[in-house]
Amino acid sequence: MNGRQRVAAAIAHQDTGVIPIDFGSTSVTGMHVKQVAALRDHYGLEKRPVRVCDPYQMLGEIDAELQEIIGVDCIPVRGRWDLFNIDETRLHEQVTPWGQPVLIAEDIDLTTDAQGDAYIYPAGDKSCPPSGRMPAKSYFFDAIERKLDVDDDALDPAENLEEYQPLSDDDLRFFADASITAAATGQAVVGNFPGVGLGDIAFTPGAGLRDPKGIRSTEEWYMSIAIRQEYIMEVFDRQIDVGIANFERLWDAIGENVDIVLTCGTDFGTQNSQFCSVDTFQKVWFPYYKRLNDWIHEHTTWKIMKHSCGSIVPLIPYFIDAGFDIINPVQINAKGMDPRWLKTTYGDQVTFWGGGVDTQRVLPFGTPADVRDHVREQCRIMGAGGGFVFDAVHNVQANVPTENVVAMVETLRELRN
């Protein structure tokens, strides 16, 4: 049984005796580039610069060598353009502020200023104000909000849709070619297609736009969910129109070379509660999620992944009703997100992709023995009866002790063997 078959069986809630594993198939299931280099060193792989595949979070590419060691069953299909609208096919070598050689997009310069900060510019255009900043002693970029004011009398939903456009023919060919290569590996292929992350706060500031307009402040966007609902819903409605048209062309070009699509990374949970009420979710998001998911299920074979951090217990049944097949990252240390309860209550209705290891407490602050025991227990609980793909609770961060990450990997290898 190959990786694609293992993941398909898990999503179909079939227990094959082997839990599928994902690290690196999306921007929310990866590892920091510093961590990837440390793992390569530990396992004696060739010492060379690791490619940064997501500059915003400084995630590292988990290539075929490391995938084989970890036992990864999934592989990404990504677009050519990153969050900052920078071409990710043209790379150069840079040294990070913490001294690590990496391969990163040519239009990104990691040289720091007098304060120790590094900056990214929209589309690599240094004639514009920067749209991303890595503060001194940090390990990833923060989006810079360049438009804070809102003129309610002049608001136009089109301004919040500037970055959500029909795919170009070149972009379509790029996705098609990448999907053919990915499918040939025998792994489950996860499509990271742009344009349908409804209200995803990572995209709200318009980091790839030279002159963003509309509502681009995180604070204003969250307030708008309460005080400008009609505006937000108009943005979502038009966004889904474009998204479905793009997905239709993607399906025609890619077809069954892709198995899963991550459509939306909007977070609805905090550590102890939710960003909005169930009623607000049902009114503002649910109709648009359902319209997109219904189209995907009716016209493709793709399974649909929804990412949302935090305590999302009241919203899980609505995610399921909206047509999401997979929930990630399963933040098991958030309020109410007890893995036993989740598995008993929803384990036969949705696939949990994540929740394999607690990245807030156990992985960064436990001992290797703690990590091993925790991983075994999570696999025992979540893996029963299928419906589980092992991954950490979101990305593995830069300064997690390498011995703890190795303990996680070695425990997964033991369980698989």
C-alpha cells in the first residue's frame, strides 16, 4: 500500500493498521527551515542549504530524502507565487539572521537593517513600502498593515478582491505540470490552490499588493464581521464566484492527479473560545463554504481540508454540514478539544489531520520520553478505525529541541514497523 492509498483509506475511515503521516504538504502542516536543517544533520543527509518553501513562516522544504526517513505519505502541489506575490521558481542562496544558509526566492533579501530587522516587499518591488517584517531575534515574518483607515462611505468590495482573480493560463499549466510530477510519487497529493480562503487573516493585509485598498487592518476586519456583515458577505460571494471558476479550470487541467485540496485557513478558534458565534458563522461563512464544497463534491473527486486553530468545538458540526471532509490542525490543548471526545463524537464523520503531537507544551518543553509516550497515545486514540492522518498541531517551530523532534519521528517509525 502506497502513501496515496493509505491516506485514501484513512479518509474513508478504514483502519489499515498503518497511520498515514503528513509533514510538508501545506503551509499549516510543515516545519520551520531551521528544524528541517537540524533533522537533515541528525540523519546524516547531505549538508546543503534547505529551500524555504513558505517565506512568510520560513518553512523548509521536506524533500524526498527526509520524507522517506519520516515516512511521509503526502506531497504538495503549490503555486508559483507566494503570499507576497513573489515568484518561487527563481531562487538564490541567502543567510538568515540566525546564520543558516538557505535557498529562497530571488526577490527576497534577508539582509538586516541597523535594528536587526529583515523586510519583504510586495512582488519584490522595493519602490513600495515593505509588506513583511522579520523582527530582530525572530524566526519568521509578520505582515505589515499598510492601510489602517476605513472610509465607510467609499467602501467597494472590489477593493478587497484585487488579489482574487482568474488564474492565468501560465499558472494553470504550472499547477498541471506540478500535479503530474507529484502524482508520480505514489503519495497523496495535496493541492494548495489560491483564492478561496474566506477572511483568512494572513491574507487580509494584502501582502502581495503594492497599494492595498479596502479593509486591510486586522482589527478593522474582525470588527467588520460584526458591523459590516453585508460588505463581508458581498466580498465572500464574489470571491467564491471566482474561486469556483478557477476550480473548474483546475479540475479540467489536473483531474485526479490531486487527491485533497486545502481550501481555507481561516481560524475560528482562540485558546479558550471562538472568534465569532455560531449564529455569525452560519450567516457570514456557512453559505459560501457550502456552495464551494458542494461544487467540489459534485464535479471532482477531491477531498476538502479545512484549517482552523483553537477551540472550535461548537463549530465542528457546521464544518461537517458545510461539506468539509478533513479538519486540521486539531489543537488538542485548546479548551474542549479533548482527543478522546473528538474521536468518539466526530471520528466517523470527519478525518482529523493533525493532533498527533502537542506543539504548545509537549514537543517544545517535554522530554524525549514525554514526546514518545504522547505520540503513542495520540496514535492509539486518534488512529482507531481510520479517520486520522498524523501531523503536529500546526507547524513545528524553529527552536523546538531537535531531540524531541527526533523522538517523534522515531516513534512514528517504530509504530509503522
